[in-house]
Amino acid sequence: MISFHNSPYYSHDHGSAIDLYPSNLVFKDSAPSPVDGVVRCIRRFKSPRSKWFEVAEFEPLILIESDEDPQFLLKILHLDPSVRENDRVYVGDTLGAYLRSGYFHRWTDPHMHVEVRDRLDPIRARGGHSIALINDVKTDAISSSHIQDMSGRFSLITEEYALIEMDSPLVKLGYYSSLAASLDGVQGILDSGIPQYKSGGLVLPSTLRSRSGSILRVNGSPIGRVSRVIDNSIVFDTLGLRVEVNGIPVLGLSLRLHVGGSRAVKVIPVAPSSFPYMEGDAAEISIQELTSKN
């Protein structure tokens, strides 16, 4: 999986970071380099504390000079590095192990955070270059008239979250799939945490251009309002929403972009270990805008 916008932090809210997830989602597993290049710097900075789990006092930051364009550096976070400065790496070589960061929420899976930075400004939280999803799908490829099935069965239940294997495949856009939302008459796929994050993203067919203020809808229900357009994705402000599974309120959905076909949707309970379900139980997801009557 990958994600541009399923995060509450500035770089994800402005389209200048991408999170890359391993297929097995296990902390301390080896993390592969996403580029060919040379490790130019490893710096450790003070990590925020977590109220949910133990974290190290300092977290590493890795800067790699990419062979593709040496004027830029790749800034990589959330790994415990096994490489050293001036080591040469190739795509797939081990950079280190996935670590549980103080920036993570209790439901956050292991991943590496990647930004493209100018050599003279590689460290700070802001200032990364925009990162766009390669996407040549045309606007007539996906129709907003499609109503997606929101039912399935629990395939995994952990203390922090559950996965629901949907009865129908998630909507696909190019190489990627996720739950769909419609905007200005066209469907895209959601890359967001709704409603636990104040903003999220929607990846759209490459030829669509949208306006700020437009309303996103999931199966006809409003979920957000466009705040900015970034290449062929938009960032939206999340509306007040009520998300339920089998009529029971949950904290929300964590929606990332699956590479290839997938039927899995991640659901976060209001409190750890509070799902009254077992793996294999039926699940029905509903998303509704909160109103004064709710």
C-alpha cells in the first residue's frame, strides 16, 4: 500500500510526502530502499512521546542522494537504519527495520515516510517538493453513478483495529484501489482517515479539474469539502461524520491506496479491544454526515 494523505501532518496535507507500507505490516522487519543512491546523512532527532506505546527517545532521519537526480535528496523517516553514511544502496537493498514512531497513532501500521528535498533544505517539516501519483486514467473510465457495496466480513481483529474483507472489490483507478468517493460527477479513490483526521485526500482521473468548495460524497452521503487541488488529487476538509459498523459507532476508517486489487478496509474502534465481533462475522459499514438531529 501507499498513501499520500492518510495522515494529520503538514507534508501529507500538502502533497509533499508519501508513505510506503510493507505487505506483511510487521514492525522490526527489513525495509527496502525505494531508490538507487548514496546515503549522505543519518541524523537523530528527539522523538515525541506516545500515550499508547513505548518509543525510543531519539528517532533517525535518513537522507539519500538519488542516482536519478543528485540535486535532490530523499528524506526517509520511521526506520532504524542498518546502513551508514556514504553507503551505496540499490532498490530493494535493506535500509534498516521499521520502527514504531512517536508520531504514530495506536492504529498506525509500519511504513517509511518519504519526501523529496532540496539539498540545502533537507531536514525541516515543511519545504518538500510535491509528489504526484502516476495516473493516466481518463475521466470517462469511472462513473459517479456506481454505488459501491459496503458489506463484508471481518478478516482480522486486533487490539487496535480490524480489517473487513468486502464482498465486492474496491474501486480501482489505474494500478490502485480503495473506497470511492464522487466529486463533480466523477469518482475517485479515497486516501484518508475519515473522520479521525480533519483532512484527507481523493485521487482522481488525470484529466479532471475541481474547484475549492466542491463536496465529496460516498454513495451519495457528503463526507468533505475540497480545500486544495494538488496535481490529480485533491485535499478535502472532513465534515462532521458518523461512521458505524453494524450500527455501532467507530472512530473511523483508515483508507490507503492498495497496489492492485484488494477488498480490505481498515476500521478503528473507539477504544482498543472494543469490537464485539469475531473474525468471520458479517460487517456492514455506513457513513453519514452529522446534523443537528443526530
